[in-house]
Amino acid sequence: METKMIKKRIAAIAAGLLACHCLSAVAADARQVEVMHWWTSGGEAKSLSVLKDELKQKGYSWKDSPIAGGGGEAARTVLRARIASNNPPDAMQMLGFSVQDYAEQSLLNPLDSVAAKGGWDKLVPAPIQRFSKADGHWYAVPIDVHSTNWIWANKKIFDELKLTPPQTFDELVADADKIRKAGYIPLAHGGQAWQEATIFDSAVMSAGGPKFYTDAMVNLDTRAIGSKTMEKAFEQMRKLRGMVDPNFSGRDWNLATSMVITGKAAMQIMGDWAKGEFTNAGKKPGVDYLCMRYPGTQGDFIFVTDQFATFKAGTDRQPGENAFAEAVMDKGVQARFNQVKGAIPARLDVPSDGFDECGVKSMNDMRAALKNGTMVGSFAHGQAMPESSKTAMYDVVTHFFNSNQSSADAVKALVTAVENSK
């Protein structure tokens, strides 16, 4: 969630924002919808063209406002500045609890009428709706569902070394040793806090399973956070750190994906937006690369959902914003967009036709996890806990990954950080 100071600042300008109806927005072309996002890699940009084309079919042009940065931190900073200057975009990509934060400040355009018309309540999984609604009202529209507990592997390297997808973490460690001895980098990684947190998602799930993950990462139960099981998660992180190359610091995630695509590295632990990079490079699953669940998380689904919220910016802007929301939830758009993006649709009624084997697996995994209650939100991407606690955990995880700190000391630091963040 936003910090208290930011909330107060937003609340202070909200009345003025709504009273002036955002003068700069009024002056803009009412047949144009400005969309702010952080999808700037090749695969991401290509997927957006699907949504742009649908909006054009509805009679509106797309004003692109991309803010580079894989985790979206830079985009969220720019958004706060835009709000403070009474100039929000029409629509903004959001993750986690941001929708509720802005809805509480009465800054968002309610989408209940559009949702009722489209039957969203029956189409969108309940865990996803949690991040679309505030006080039971729709304020955002989900475009996709990603999961973070994936390993992407170069098939040529795996075939050369006669490796099969590891079923346990010990098998992963043994495979990494063989890969290193063969002259390849075992694990492609970008040394950024959000990427290390993404790996931690899988390590926690692998170490303790979905109930433990929920207790520690969603419920913030300090007994779970301070447990020996959490130490095992950090021990996995230490071994994973030994699999990366020395030049990982600051590397963007898509550059790490490229290392797997080109055969410099054998594997990457990353959400399935990485698949969009393989697709954009003309690579095919089962032929050029493998998609496998992080060992110990088979049957579990750690999800990330990208949502678009629309801002109150004057009555003349609302028709375009509503048309944009309808475009996002269009059944055909959800299929085509996610086939390119690497994710799966947020609508449950989209058939698997046209999705590759990794996409079909992800769709089946999500449905099974929904049935079994093992679909849980990603800590790394703000779908598990409030922003303050997430940031505190980020600091501990990335410090551990980039130091010689013991697992036991990391667990103690994690407990303290979470307690101080509440």
C-alpha cells in the first residue's frame, strides 16, 4: 500500500483534482485515451499492440505513456507526481493493492456499469477480483494472469547434458553443477531487488508449501516468518546465488532472458512474462526452450495480475475510459494479448486454442490451484502483503542475496523488518 505520508498528500490534492476536472485532460482530445504503463521490452510492447488495435476499433486513439522499469517502481513514482500536479493519465497499469489505495481517495473512475454489462463477476477468478475491487465495487480491469514460480531453460543445453526438469531442489543444485562444469552459466539473473524477490517467491513456496507461504507472506504470521522453514527458503537463495555469473548486478530481467535464449545461460527463474521474450525471438516451447515449475512448487500457482485502473478526469473523459476497460476485457483481446505476452487470460471462459504448451499448462495449473486453494498472490509483485511490508522484506532479501549473511540472521532480520513495517 502507499505510505501514510503519500496517502495524506493524495487526499490533500484529491478535492482540487476533482473540482477542476483536470484542466489539462479536458483540453486533450476526448477521443484519445492516455495509457501509462511500464511494458517496454520487445515482447511486452508487441502484446500492447493487440489492445491498441481494439481501442481503435472502438473509435479511440491510444496515447502511449511508457515508463521503463520492469518492476513498475518508476512508473508509480511518475503517477504520484502526475496526480499531485492535477494531471493523471486516463488509465494506469497497476499491481497489488494500489487500486484500493487510489479508490479510497476517490481518484478512480468506478467501472461497475461496465462490469455488470460484461458479466465480470462470473468471468474473473475470485483471487484476481480481490485486486480489482474496493468495497465491493469494480475500479480496475485485469488484463492477464502471470505466475512467478517458473524456470525457463535452454533446451539445447538440457539435451546436450541429458538433463530433465528437476523435481526437487537438490536435483536443481546437481543440475547446476553439471551445467557449470560444461561451461555454461547455470542461472541467468538480474541483480535488482524485485528480481531477487521474485526468486524468493518460489523459494518460500518450495521450502514450506502453500499453507506456509500464506501464513508467512500473506498473513504475515511472525511465527512462520521466524521459523526454521523460512531458514530453508534462505538456504535455497544462498545456493541459487552460487549459480549466477559475476556480472549480474543491475542487469534488466529481459537481458537475463536473452542469456537463456542465446545459450549463454541454461536457466532463468522468472515470471512467465519471460515467455514473451522467447516468443518475440521466434523461439518455440519444447523445441528451443523448456518451461517447468520451480522444484517443490508443482501444483502451486503464485500469481501476478496486471490491472488497469482509470482515473476521474472529467465527464468528457469517462466514455473513452469505459471503452478502454471494455477493450481490456474483450474475450478476443484477452486471448491474443496473452498469447504474445506469455501470460494467460484473466477471463475463465477463454479457450486454450492458440496457446502454446506452456500457456496451456499455465491455464490448467491455475484452474487446478483454484480448485485446491493453492492459488496465492506473489509477494514480489505486491499481491500478498501491503506495500510497507513488501518493501521491508525486499530490503532483507536483497541484502541476504548480495552478502554472506547467515540464513538464521536473515530470518531474524525478516521478523524485525515485518514487525516494524506494520
